[in-house]
Amino acid sequence: MASEGKFQPSEHQHLRYNPLRDDWVLVSAHRMKRPWQGQVEESAQDDVPRHDPGNPLCPGAQRASGQVNPNYEGTFVFDNDFPALQPDAPEPDADGHPLLRAASARGVCKVMCFHPWSDLTLPLMSLAEIRNVVDKWMEIAVELGASYSWVQIFENKGAMMGCSNPHPHCQIWASNFLPNEASLENRTQKQYLAERGVPMLLDYAKLEAVRKERIVVENADWLVVVPYWATWPFQTLLLPRRHVCRLQDLQESERDSLASIMKRLLSKYDNLFQISFPYSMGWHGAPTGSYLDTDCSHWQLHAHYYPPLLRSASVRKFMVGYEMLAQAQRDLTPEQAAERLRNLPEEHYRLKERDAS
């Protein structure tokens, strides 16, 4: 145990500031020593069939709407059969009381399949196949961004993250309003640029490139870090090295290197506990729609990865109690998490097992 007089982040609880969300997280690394007697999750499904005609995301399958998917061979995008946002919703009636406010919410929701095979995930796909996913993301961002203020690309991977279908896919929700997280990041990044003269996350990427201790993987165009202010145990932040406002602003070479670094990161994630690692991830970039004609130079493109697992494949982090009623809290330090991920092999464990058999 460290002496009381000398602070050590791996031994002593402390607060860390998240400038992107303008809030604080409590770091209590010493709690990793406590024995676990809480909930144990079931192991992830490992025997997913390559093609299931009853799976509504598979090529040729019929969906709940009655529509039949084409026999697609690459990516496939369709309108969500049960959308949370619709383009023609009426305006809510005004109540008149300041405590009972409502506002217009219009948009579209789409589903994007990454690959025709259900038994593949992104880290098991080829670089060319991942690059196709990146290209389709950019295409959709341009298409929906022409009309809507916010285009949220996100992937929920694994039943632990509420994903009901193992087929590799993501969702895209576009809205006529800035969601809470986007509005918050817009404010904090604008304030940082005004005060410091440089975009916040461009400044942060340069800082982490020098410090090294929280880097997981990097290449010439991108770096992935466990952010200093991370809340989830193995949370990561994917950042471009140059100033890029939106996904559709990426150059050809950056799209290739993005596919590469995604494969490396996600292989490490799976290798950590030798399972198909669950997470929620999503892209954040400058708003679109009417914002396309405004100065958004304070924005820096980035992707958030939020995995829930903590100690093993069956022990997850819960955001309850203190986290819901007071503030976020984490156990192991971001530096410890980054070191564990960084030291993992980049060859996926399933490919290694296949090669060995």
C-alpha cells in the first residue's frame, strides 16, 4: 500500500475532469482488490450460423414489414421497420408552462448491415470490407446531413448492450435537432477554441501522442486512447491526428488507415477476454443541415467506444446508485486499462486458433 503522504493514482481515489462533457469522474482504483460477489453475465453466443433465413438482417430474409432483403454481397442499408424518429411527425401543442415544454422531433432511422455473413464481426472482416463500411458511413452522412442537423451513426454490439441480433450491423438516426450529447460537445468545444485558439480534441490528440501512457493503438493518421477522463473500464476514444470536422471530410488514405486501426483496436478488445467484446460506439462530428453554412471549426471528428466489461467476460460495470445519483465512478485507472489493451496481440484469437488447427 502506498504511503498516505505520497499520492499515487493507482492507489488513491481522486477526481478527473472531462472537458468534453464539462463534468467529473471519481477514480477509485483500489476497489479492484475487492472480491466480486455480484451479477455474473452469461457467455456471449459463439455458434452464430453464417446464414439464417429466419434472421431479418440476412440476405434474402423477410423482415417484420413484409419486405424481403436483396441477396446483398457487401453492405446493405434500409429504413428501420420500427423507427424512433419519423420525418412527418406533427408539431406538439404548446402547454404554456415553463416546466412543461415540448419541441418538434423529426427524422429518419436506418439500419446498415456490414456484411452478408452473420458469424462475422468487424475485427474478423478484411480491411477491404471494413473500408467499404467506412465508405458507406460517409455516403449516408452526406445524404442525411444535407437535410438533418445531426446524423448519429452508432453500433450496439452484443446482447449485453441491448443488441437483439448478432448479425453485424449498426444504426443511423438523423434528426432535425441536436441531441443532448451533441449539444454539450458543441458548447464545450466552442468554448475551448475561444479560450485556447485550438480545437479541444486536436490539442488533446497531440498531448496524448507525446505522453504515450494512455495510447492503445496508433498509425500515421489516427490514434486510439483510453481518455484521461474515461468512465467505462475499457472505454476508448478514436481521434484523427489532423483537424477534421466531419466523417465525410476524410481523405482516401485516412479512410484506409481508419479501417486498419479499427481492426486493430477491435481485435484487441476481443482478445482481452477471448470473447466477442460487447460495446456501444458512435461517431461525433460537426453538425450538418443548416450548420453546414456556419463556422464549425471548433469541432474535431471522433468516435467513442463504451464497453461494459470490467473484470472478465462475465463481470460488467454497472452505472447505478452513486453513478446515477451523484457522478460517474470507475475502478481501474485509464492508464492501467490502456496498458492492458496495448499489451494484447493484434492477431484475433479466433484467427490464431484457426491457423493452429
